[in-house]
Amino acid sequence: MVEWTDFERATIQDIFSKIDYDTVGPASLARCLVVYPWCQRYFGNFGNLYNAAAISSNPMVAKHGITILHGLDRAVKNMDDIKNTYAELSVLHSEKLHVDPDNFKLLTDCLTIVVAGQMGKAFTGEVQAAFQKFLAVVVTSLGRQYH
């Protein structure tokens, strides 16, 4: 079980209460697909992913980016049991979708960049540390089925 400080809990809840899901979700997934093009193989049914402009304007990428952020809501609401909260998603991504678990880390890195851009100077080192700790727990929980 992960131990959370009061600051970390408050910070994570504050970040997710302030970000615009309709902007941050699509931007994070689009960034991941552009910067790490091998991740595109999991989105073959999304249509045109041939260049950055096509990816950024793809409505299926946008929709899935929003879905991902709403999935993170579940972790925010269950910070003391993220591992079990994501048990089904871990099975889905490993056994049905066959997603390489390293891609979760790549996506959370992109999410961190987008959130930092949205928050500006408020994204201090302490805030970043709390956010990345939270995302690391999510990534570990999603990758649990692989081990």
C-alpha cells in the first residue's frame, strides 16, 4: 500500500479539479502518439494517424484521451486502493489488448508535460513530485497483470 501525505492527496485532488479534461486528455494522448509513434499500433481502428496534424484533429484520439482522464478519476477517488481499482483494466490491457506496459509510462510522461503547461508556475517541483508519484502508482497498478 502506498502512503500518501496530506499534501500529496490535496495536490492530486486539486490538479484533477482544475484541469480541462476536454483539452488535457486529447493533447496528452496526441502527444504520446506523435512522440512515440510505435504506440499507434494499438489504435489501428482510429483512422488517419499519419502525421501530427491528423493525430491532433482525430476525434477518436480526442475521445480516448478524455476517457483516459476519466479513468484516472477512479484512482483519484480511490487513492488508498489504486491497485484493486485498476485490476480489471490491467487484465483488459494485458490479455485482450496486449498493450506493452511501458507505454503507460510514456503516456503519463506526456500527461505530465501537458498538465505542467496548463498549470504554469503553479506546477512547482513539489507539485510535480506528488503528481508523478500518483502516476507511477497508476502505471504500476495497470501493469500488475503482466507480472
